[in-house]
Amino acid sequence: MATVMTLARQERADFADFLATLTPQQWDSPTLCGNWRVHDVVAHVISYDPLSIRELVGRMARGLATKGGANAIGVAEFSVLPPEDLVALIRRHAEPRGLTTGFGGRIALTDGLIHQQDIRRPLGLPRQIPAERLCVTLDFARWAPPIRGGLRARGTRMVATDLDWSAGRGPEVRGPGEALLMVMAGRCDAVADLAGPGLPRLERRLRPRG
């Protein structure tokens, strides 16, 4: 079994290879991340690795007084780079460093995997995610604080139909592991790929509050 850091490196390499195939129009296309274009999502994914500890602390401090927080600052700084430079940065930092090495590389693996789907789903470019990477990410997404997947899925049993993975208690929500992950990450787009008696409960938690 590969280490999580190895899985993160593999995910980064696959992400860079995928991005290198996109056209300029696709780089400027919308994603599942609010107002972020593909270009912005890629800038976000790589925006923490080049930072020293001092630079990271500085960005976090500035983020406290910035709309969108530290992530918005990173996107603003790195989205000025052309696509080919962003791809080169991802290849250069195929080995995660700094903040993204957290939890044994799970931050890098999970962030990269989810954001690749944020790009692929609107573009209509599905992928077959390696099962080992997806299982590790599903487990981590349930309790990782920024994702809060366990809170969204509470009171349901999530069952992957294409993987040996399930979690939780309550009425079942069934579907591909990728769709379960994206719903736990708050992406309403993936609801259409799921079924089961627990789905209405899950959908209510995904609706924006007025």
C-alpha cells in the first residue's frame, strides 16, 4: 500500500498532465468554486506550497482582514501567472511542502483531488479516480475542518457503489465514491449522481440559507 504522500504526489502529477491538455477557453471557464474560473482554482491549489513559514504566517494574518481570507490572497497573487507557468509550478511542487503536507499529505491529496473535480465536472470531462486515493480522501473529508463532510452527512449512511467504502449511520445515500466526496465537500452538482432514502436529508444541508 502506498503512503499518503506518494498518493498526493501521484495526484499532483495527474493534475498537471490534465491541465496541460486544456485550451485557453477552458482555462477561462467557470468551475464549481463560486466565481473562480479554472485559472483561479489552479492558482489556489498551488498557492501555498511556495511559501516559507514566515510568508505563510503573513498571509494568514492578512487574510483575517481580507474578504475571502488567505485563499483569496493566494488566488490574487498566483492567478496573474499564465497557465503554462502554473502547470510548471505544480510539477515543480509535485512533492507537497509546507501547509499542504499536513496530516501526512492528506491536505494536498484532498485539495487537489476535489479541485480537479471542481474543474472537470463543469467541463464535462470525467475521470476514473484511482480507488486508493479516493478512499483516503473520503475518510479524511469526513472530519477535515475546512470541509466538514461529517457534519453534512450526519444522520445518513454513505455507501459507495464503485468502491469498498461506507461510513455513517442512518438512511442510506448511495452512489459513486466521487459523487459522495463532492457532496460532502458541499458541491450540489453531485446530488444528481446519488440516490437513497437519506438523500433528502443531505440535500437540505446543501441548500443555501436565505
